[in-house]
Amino acid sequence: MTAASAPGLPARPSGRNYRLLTAAAVITGLGTHGALIAAAFAVLQTGGDGGDVGLVAAARAVPLVLFLLIGGAVADRWPRHRVMVAANALNCVSQAAFAWLVLAGEPQLWQMMLLTALCGTGQAFFNPAAEGMLMSSVDRERASRAFALFRMAVQGATIGGAALGGAMIAAMDPGWVLAVDAAAFAVAGALRAFLDVGHIPAREPGGGLFSDLRDGWREFIGRPWLWSIVAQFSVVVAAVGATESVYGPLVARDDLGGARPWGFALAAFGAGTLSGALLMTRWKPRRMLLAGTLCVFPLALPAAGLAVPLSVTGLCVVMFVSGVAIEVFGVAWMTTMHQEIPEEKLSRVSAYDWFGSVAMMPVATALAGPVESLIGRDRALWGCAVLIVVVTGAVLFVPDVRRLTRADAPAVVTGRGADRPLSTDPEGSLGRLG
């Protein structure tokens, strides 16, 4: 049984759960995007270098990788809204402690790494639960538009959060930005406590947590379109993460004039994602994954722009373009997951998706500083751009990435089963395993 076919599921994106999820995501988005900038500049403010910025970023990513799969299994076993609230509480406490340390004096590197790791742990449990909760709150007919509207609201918060964060850091201590993020997690967690999970069918008794993980793995590995794109994004996310978490702030400090221009560049990326989400409220590409994958190529532009480096205006332009492109992919990807994955396995499959996508992030951010010292910042940035282009081109060779279609799209058959939605082809290689 899929989310779209389960009786009793909300039938429109304007439902109560959808509104609560959107409002909470907007609030945390306003705080988090400024806090990411603040964390990098807090490290630099204490005399740290690019390697230290990379270590703090890696400290966030390591527990995210380690606990994601467990977080997905937990979210499919227990009420998802309770998992989300608990994760928000942990994020609130860790960010508040980080803010206090920065405001009270010079925090030690190990302290910043520890608190950032706690924040990453909260995200590991939150992300699969949140994605499963959102997907179970809309029906198939409205899924694409609902996801686009949700992402448009969140990316609107990204614009404000990044711009506000950059402006606040330029005017005051980064610790105040971290304090705002802690308050945002507290408010968002309170909203998510009111989510209703009564519409989600009761889970069948299972064989335990590890049995759930194996079941999710079978669901994941049996779909070539799924694991191939996740493998692609393990490289893409690592390259983008190293660019934005480490090299971007360093280029901003050395060549662009400090935190404010980098905040503007990140805000331009947010404006691009907002525009891309607006586009996807109207455009419903028949071959979802093909359209989405083609839009991953522009993610190489920011790394190339920083390598040149472009002026602040030029960097904002390429960040805007990449934002539009990734939002097209994001809506197409969420719609595909909603269409193809059974509701009761959404969080587990989402966890494997997140795990694969961020698995290389800790290595990339930790090595970004040493790689810069070894080959130079410009070459490191060009290397990130080339990696994104190569792995994205490779995934286009997977037939299912090119041929998967929306379930409500008219079939155009040019060969044996050429353009049928995968969910209606149970005898094919991508038939559901669960």
C-alpha cells in the first residue's frame, strides 16, 4: 500500500499537518542557514584556518552519517512527530551551548566540534522522520505541487536566513546568530508536537530494528534509479559541501570582503531555489528523473565561479542558476519517491538516500584544507566542478533514470514498456520488493 492509496490519508496540500510542517520548516530554515555561516566565522574568529573550518563541518557530518540508518528505522517504527520533536530538542540545546561558548569568550576547537556533532546527531534522526511525515501528508494527484510549494516556502526562509545571518555576523558576534538558531529549533519543535499521525496505518509487528534495516535495504538496492542517483549524490554533495562549507568562506574572506558578500551569494542561491520551486508548481515533467538529473550539471558553476574568482555579482548569478536547477531536481526526486516507495517504508528508504548522499561529506570537508595546501585552492575548486559534471554524466547511462515517468502522465510507447510508470510494471526489473 502506497501513501497515495492508503485510506484516510489527507487529500490536499492545505491540510493541517502540511501547514504545521511548512511553518516549522520555515522557522528552522531562517535560523539554520545563518548559523551555518556563523559557525564557520566563529572558527575563523578564534584564529582557526581552513583546516579547522573543515574539521568543524566534518564533526557535524560524521554523526549524521553514522546515525541516519538507525534514524530511518526508528521513524518507521515509532510516531514520526515524536522523533522530530526529540531531534529538535537536541538541536536547540546544542546550538544554545555553542552560542554561549562563543559569546562568553574563545571556544576551544574540540568544544565546537562536540556541539556541532550533537547537532548532526539530531539531524540524523530528524531528516528521515520529516521526509516520511511530509510524504505521508499529501496524495499522489497533488504531490508535485505540494512538494514544490513546501520547498518554495523553505527556500524563502533560506533567502532571509542567509542574508540575515551574513548581516548579523558583519554587525555583531556570530554567537548571537547561533542563539537565534537555538530559539528557532525550540519554536519549530513546539509546532511539530501538534502533528497528527492518526491517518498513518498502524505498523505490522516486525522482527526488530535490524530486520527493519534489512527490509529497507532490499527496497533500496532493488531499484537501479534509486541507488545510482544516491551514489551520484554522494560525490555531488561532498563536492558542494567542501565548496560551500570551507572554500566559500575562505574566498569570501580573502577576495570578496568578508561574511556579508558570502551571505549575499548564499541568499542568491536561495532566491534561485525559490524561483525553481515556483517553476515546479506549474511544470510537471513527464520524465521526472531525466529532467531532474540534467539540472544537476549547473551545480558545478559555484565551484568554478569561486575558482576564477568571479566578482560578487557574478558569483550571485551562478549561485542563482544553480539554485533554480537543484530545485527542479529536488521536486522531481521527492515526487518520484512518493510515487514509487510504499508509505510504511518511506523513512527507511529516505534514510538510505540521505546516508548515501552524505556519506562522503565528512571526508570531503575534513580533507578540504589539506587538499588546498597541497594543490592550491583554485585547483581544488576546479576539481570539485569536474567531479560534479563527470558523475552526473555517468548516471544518465542508467536506463531507468532516462525512462521513469509520472504515474499520471500519458504513456508514449516507443518500445517494449518504454515509457510506462515504474509502479505499474511489477514484472520489470524495478518492481517493488516489499
